[in-house]
Amino acid sequence: MELREISEKYKRYSNDLMEILRLRTKPVGIALVDKDPDELGINAFRPIKHFRRKLTFCQMSAVARYYGMGMAATLEDMACPGEIIIFGFAEPPSYFLDGSLSYGLYTRTKEAGRALDSSLPRLPMGRYKALLTMSLDNVIYEPKGEIPKWWMPDKVIVIEAELPKTSTGKIDKKILRDRFRDAFTSTV
């Protein structure tokens, strides 16, 4: 598929998602690539080069979501040690293996930190060279592979009515569950 076709396809898909799901920000496409983005000719912002600082995956995703800017990051661009290890950009250092990374930040004990850190999924070391985050309407690559079945919803219910709100203005999920209980519990 030509790059222009890919771009148009995902631009339509992105707009449909925003409308149907009533999203306030753009959906984000994420890819791991096995070559340096410069080798591939990917035109995207690089944290160190363009912002003179390292960024976390969360920050790069937010830039793509809110501003529509594509981001490409290699090991030198990434700020979060946990993400670097999870994406397989570097071997886990001793402070990751002994639980010190999560201790005090996410856990109350070093043992709990070790259990949490060792439970995190990790991609094979060195398999990927870069991480791309782009708003779905600006994606410059054709996604490969399939979405795992457990990520896909069993059913989608379109509600053509004003959604019930709590006193703080959030969607009242309890009322929705009660109102549509049969739709959520029945099987297709």
C-alpha cells in the first residue's frame, strides 16, 4: 500500500474513532522498529535533537495525542529506565533486578519492588532500535500483525442518548451498567 493510501485510511479511521467514541484527543499509533529512524527516513521529532532533553514514552504519546506531532525515540532519547528495559533497549541494571526502581515510588518494600519489577513484560534485548508515536491521522507506517483477541471488545453498544452524569460531571458508569445490564451479560 502506498504511503498516501495509508495516510488517508488512518486519517478517516482516526476521525471516525474520535466521533464514535467522543474522544477529546487524537488516537495514537505506536510502533517499534528494528532500524534507526534516520536510516528509515522517518520524519518525526527526536527528543534530544529537537527538544534538547530526554522524554518518557508517556510524554511522547501525549505530544502525539494533543499536538499531532510524530515522535521517534532511540535509547538516547528515552528518559524512563523502566521503559528502556521493557522495550528491550538496554539490559536491566542491578537496581532494577533488586527492586530499587519501584521501591518508594510504587511499592513500600524492596521485596515488593523486586516482585513488581520482575513481573513487568520485557521485549527481547536489542530486537528494536526505536519507538514511534504518532497521531493516528499522521501514521506513516502500515501496522503489522494482529490485535490480540483479548484486546478486542466482545461487543460495542452505541447509545443514542445523553449519557447519565454524576454530580461532578463524569459519566455515571453504575447507572449505565444498571440500565444496560442485559446487553452486558447476554452472549452473542
